Amino acid sequence: MTLRPSLLSATLLAGAHFAAAQAAFAEVPNVVTDMAPIDSLVAQVMGDLGSSTQLMPQGSSPHGYSLRPSEAKALQAADIVFWTGPRIEPWLDEMIDEVGQDAHSVPLTLAEGSTILPLREGATFERHVHGDDEHDHDHDEAGHDDHDDHAEETHDAHDHDDYEHDHEEVHDHDHDEADLSGSDGHAWLDPMNARLWLGVIAEELSELDPENAGTYAANAAAGQAALDAQIARVEAELAPLSDLRFIVFHDSFQYFENRFGLQATGSISLSDATAPSPARVKEIQDKIKSEGVTCVFSEPQFNAGLVATVLDGTEAKTTVIDPLGVDLTPGVGFYGDLIDAAAEAFKTCAGE
């Protein structure tokens, strides 16, 4: 078939527009994330430029997951992978090496300046005193040039107990897992880590997509400002609960506790959610009675029957807390909603 000149021109013009649109789209990296909290941070930075592919279905435990073929295919096609890190997701570390070896790997817990806390050992935890003189709260807020002054004020306002930790810069598949041995992998539950990671995400995307660097930086700065306000608000809300006695299902909220001046008395399960032994359950029951624990948290991902067993013979109540936000709406607002939901759970636990 021979196209008429006018139709040929229109066809060529349409083709040129399509090619231009494809070229513009191609400039935005193909981004893959591990789970909803990280995906939300990436969505904030990417904004209207594009969207990421989340590997794990919302609410899936990061402690162990087997990728479906479609998820492995997405990883294989990725230009960049933003994920929490090898301490909590060793399986994903292996999959990136095997399937996504062409992707730029960004384990966020290895980002310089991240707060990394050691694992708490045993079924019960020793309480520590929060105060300005207890520990140094010295974090490197690199990548936040637009908020340097505000960041200093924020750190002064959030001078809770932190632990000394080492940091490694993000590299392609050359991170040292030994640096995270003995550390708690649930680092996304410290919103100051999330604040830092927004800047890291913007910087990494800008390296692959320099034409949109200004947009990534502006979006990250807006997300950081929103987190600053949220952190200050939640800190004020939870300040009266510093003496709250509670037990967590598994030790996933240490980062949240550390940020907002709370302290769990113990955990039913190990930090990797391994089922507790009868001796551990008995130790927790005794601790509930001796310490006057008023609340035991359950999590929707794990066996609620264990919580009922622990509560047997005690006067403590139970409420649900979720480190993964299984019931929250995914997307840009997810991370802020996750932090607010955790705060609400603690207030419910305290009877407020």
C-alpha cells in the first residue's frame, strides 16, 4: 500500500513523537525494589518520572522469600535495585548476583551514615536510660545540602540512645556482609534512616539519569522535609510513653524504639522470627509478671497463637503492630503511614 503524502507526513510525525516519547522514557532507569517501605521511598523520589517494580508482595516477610518467575524476570531486566540489605535479605543478595548481575545494586543499610544497631540477644532485654549524656548521636547526613541547618536541629531534637556503628559506601555487588554480622536488619523503621536514604536514592538515580537529577533532588528534599515534621510530631506523641512496659512478637522495632525513646522488655521470637522454644516462652511469661508488662504485640505475618500462649496466666493485653504495613495503601504515602501506624499501636498499647 502506498501512503498519500499528507498521510505519510502525519505518519512520520506520529512516529517521531512516539520515538521521542520512548527516548524520554528510556532515560528513566528501570528500577526494582525489595519491599513496600523501600518502594515508597523510591516512589517519592521518582515522582511522575516513572515507577518501580516491587519484588515481594506487600506484607511478605523479608527474612525468607522465593521469587516467582515473573519477579525474577523483573530483577533480570533491572537497571538498578534498591533493597534493604544483606543482613535481613541474604536470599536477595544471592539472587542479584545470579539473576540481576547487570543491575546496579544499592543495599541501603550499607549507605554511609545509616544508623545500624546491634542485635539484642536473649528473650528479655535490659532497660537503658535515655538521655543526652548516654551516647553520641553522630550521623553523617550526606546528600542533604538543602537541609543542612534543619538536619542539625533535627539531630539535636532526636538525641536518643544510638549505638556505635560502622558504615560502608554502596557499591555494585562488593559489599562486605561481615560488616552487618550481629546487626539488626530492620533499619527501615528508623525514619532518620529513611530520610538519609531518600538522598541516597536521588543520588543513585541521578547517576543513571542525569537529565532528571534536579527533579530527583527536589523530590527527595520534599520527602525529607515531610519526614522532619513527622518525626517531630511522633516524638511529641510518644514522649509520655517512655516508661511503657511491652513485649514484641519478634525483635523488629528496635530502630523505632531507639528513635522515639521506647524500650521493649523482650521478644517472644528471635529477631529473624524463628519459633521460640518452650523455655523462652516461660521466660517471657515470668518477665511479664515480674516487670509489670501491660502489653504484648502480635504481628499479622506470624502465629497469633504464640501470643495467646504467652499471655496465658498473665494480665497483659495484646494489640497488633506491623513492621511491613500489610494493610496500608502502597505508594508514595506508604512510608509515612507505616510510621504513623506504629505510633498508633504504641499509644493503643498504652491505653491512650
